[in-house]
Amino acid sequence: MVDWNLEAKRVLKAELARNGVSYKVLVTRLDTLGVKDSEGAIANRISRGKFSFAFFLQCMQAIGVATVRVGERKPER
């Protein structure tokens, strides 16, 4: 069974890493989109993996990602 919160967290964190965007930078970029939150609050939300799809889309916009591939998970050990 897939843990969808874990999968959401994995995809978002992978895109942050792939694009070299830290939480601090993400917070600044989200602020320009009108998303006002602290670095700690954003980090906690991502760490839990419990966030709305709207927040995910805002993050992708802030990171500069136009396409996200899903379903290409590595086998679990």
C-alpha cells in the first residue's frame, strides 16, 4: 500500500533538491506569490507530507518547475 503523504513529500523534496532550492529560498519565492509563511512552518508542512495540492502547485511555481513526473518510484527495500 502506498503512503501518499510520504509520496507527496518525496516528490516535493526531490524537486527542491533537483533545482537547488532551499527552504529559505522557497519561502522568499512563495512570498512573491502571496503565500506568507515562515521557514519553520513550510519545513514542518513539507516534513509531514500533509499539504494541499494548491500548496504543491504554488511550490512548483516558486521553484520554476513546469512538469512533474509521478509514478516512477524506486522499489522499497
